[in-house]
Amino acid sequence: MKVLFAVAEADPFAKTGGLGDVGGSLPLAVNQGGCLMTVIMPKYKKIPASLQESMVHIADFTVNLGWRKQGSVLWATEYQGVSYYFIDNEYYFYRDDIYGYDDDKERFAFFSQGVLESILYLKDDKPDILHCNDWHTALIPVMLREHYRDNSFYRGIKTLLTVHNIKHQGIFSKELLGDLLGMREDSLGARSLKFQNAINFFKGGLLTADVISTVSPSYAREIMQPEYGEGLEDIIKKRKDSLSGILNGIDYNKYNPYTDPALTAHYPSPGWKKKNKEELQRYLKLTVEEGVPLFAIVSRLVDQKGLDLLEPIMDEILSLDLQMVVLGTGEKKYEEMFHHFACKYPSKLAAMFIFHEELARKIYGGADLLLMPSCFEPCGLAQMMAMRYGTIPLVRETGGLKDSIIPFDPDTGFGNGFTFKSYKPEELLSAMKKAVTIYRDQKAWTHLQERAMETDFSWAKSAQKYIDLYQDIMRRE
Ligand code: GLC
């Protein structure tokens, strides 16, 4: 069985968030699980030069996009034993960023059509399954049905579409249906895409993929509700029988407290956490003090992450005996908010508005707690990364956070983190106070850290679930 994994980002080639983590780690795990998976993504300007240099030319071909005929080059390389293919078109992808352009819909429509064309040139035989991810590649199953239905080469290829985040859908004006996608108003593909008075890539993919999945069992249930479905809840409900939720894993080689070069001292050497914390406090110019709990936020600074819950309680939080570090980039309003409080409480709060992987791991290594009060969270990976380094997550019970964190009960010693239910500042505050109290109980805290570090978030289990799902897809008519 051969699977082609089509994705907009994959670490270490290109990554802006969790999708890139999964793009970089799931394929390796699936291959290790005995199923051949190859990755295909756009060839961005951003891909590090050393990785670009290793690419070999595979083919030149043309991608038809409505009336456009776009030249395209297919490149390939191997990374950690996994084959990667890259679709190259300078006009679309030689830009400074991966997303954020007015013509993103056209760029990813091109990529999706390019994936289908490139199958003709792949070195291995044609894939049995196209595994698509998020709105960027959601057009693949639509185009496969619409444009390749009568092409015998493509017959029998199955599709899986995984939802990493239903908030971003790829919505554009329906005038582009013919212009960009070459579809007639009443065609099957066009009907699947139509959404209110526009066209919606994600909707089309969710209706036409053979099977759909998302990145945690809880989020699979949530997106069938209006509160989380972002307008697509009824579409997803329709596909209920073809929907599954598989929790992501993380790369245990990269996030490894035994060997991580970002750490000052490694697990399990005596006092390793204390040394990392001291080093981190010094680096952040916070008061160097062992007994003060250090909370971390390592996140994209966007609405999804629940940061607006913090604003009204920041003064109260920072009047407690604790410290806080924030690392991430995103919306101005959040950067301004944290900047304001960092100026007000310089010895207690440090905020850095950059995307910095090594620093993130240094923080996981030195902090005591990780805050993730997300409004919604399809899976969430930071909580898993933090736990690997004995840093205890405090999360809102939603999506993958609910599926990965069991609230700690000091009486039974059961659980691996702290949680709160309602999306309310006072609930977050009281969970933080509870965490601080338990932190002061050395014995309970050590036990909790052990529980957290023992929780298995390696990919092996989840990769096997994907392989089972692929097998299930192959059995479908
Ligand atoms: C998106 C989601 C996040 C998930 C990641 C990988 O970034 O917001 O919750 O962990 O995709 O699936």
C-alpha cells in the first residue's frame, strides 16, 4: 500500500505551526510502521538552502488552472529515509512567506492540481491513497472526481482528508469556479464547493474525499457542533460514518530531554530541571529563584489560543508569587498586551515575539508549567512537548487538550496536568492558583512530573491507527 501525503508545510523544509510538525513527523512514523508514505509539498523560497541543494530534478510539466497553463517543475529528495517531492513554480512560491497573500486560493489550487498531475512522474508506482491535509489540499479530492473521472490511470485512487483546523477554509468568490478551477456551475465538483454565496475548498473536500479524519477524537465530535464547526458542522455530520479522530504524536528524537542540545543539563542527571530553570531565568532576566513556579506560553499568538482570557486577570496573576514567559508571534493586540505587562512586571514576566524552535525547547526544559487556555484546539502539540520535559500543562478541556491531559488529583496521585472547563478568566485563574498550591507540595509535584513524563505521545501508536485507516479505506468500494 502506498500513500502520498500532500501538505502545505513539513518540518524541516517549511513550518509555521503544528501542521508542519505533523508533516515532518507522521510520514516517518508511518514508514516505520511498514506502510510506504511519500510526501509532496510546494517548493518555497524559504526551504533552507542545504535542503534545496539536495533536490534532484524529476520532471517539467504543465498545470491547467481554468484558462491558465502554468509551467511547473517536480523535484525530489530524501530526508531520514522518507521521499519528498516538491512542486515548483516561482510565480506562486518564491515569496518570503508561506501564507498570507491575496492569491493564496490560487496558489493552493495550483498546488492541488499540480499534485494530481505530478502523480504521473513519481518514481514509485502510483499511490493507492492521497492523504490531504487542511484547506490547502482539500481541492485534491474534488479535482480528482471532476477532472480525472474518465482517466483510467487515476481510477481506484482513494482520498483521505484530515482536518487540522476547520477555522481556515479557503473561501472565495464563486465567479472563480470556472476561471480558476475550470468547472461548470452545475457540475458535481462545483456543487460540492458551493457554500452560501461563495466557493469553499474545505467544504468540497469534506464532501468528496472517500474518508475524512481529524487530529483528536474530541475535536471530531466538536466539529459536528455549531460552536466549533465554523459553519461546516452539518457537512461534517453528513459524513459522520466516514469520520475518525486520531490524536497526533510528536517527534521523540527532536523533543528529547536526554539529548536536546538546547538544554543546560539533561534528564535524568540529578538537579537537571533546576539547572535548566536557573539558566532560563537568567537568560530571560527574571529573578533567579528556584522556588517560584515558572509558567510558559509557547504559542502562535492568535484568538484560538485563549489569550484574551488572560488580559483581565494579568494584574492578579502577576501579583501572585510566580513568573511567566511568553514566546511566539501573531496578532498585534496580543503582542501589545504582553509587552505592556512585561514592562510593568519586568522581574516576573518576559515576552519574546519571535518564532524560535531552540528557545522553545529551552523553555520546555526550564519552565514548571505550560499554559494552553485554548478556545478550541484540534490537537495541540506544545502540551505533549512540554510534558516530555517534565513541564506540566494547564489547559482548557477542549479538543486534543482534553484527550491528552487528565486532571491531577493529589489524593489519588492520578492525572498528568491541570485543566479547567468553561472559557472564563476566573476559571483559568483558579486553575492557576490550584497549580501553584500543588507546586509548593514537593512530593506531589515530583510525582506529577513523573506521571507527565511517563505519558506516551510518541507517534508509533497513532501512526498505526492511520495505517489501519488506510487499510480500511482500501477495502471500501
Ligand atoms: C493545527 C491545530 C493544532 C494541531 C495542529 C496539527 O495547528 O490548531 O491544534 O495540533 O494543527 O494537527
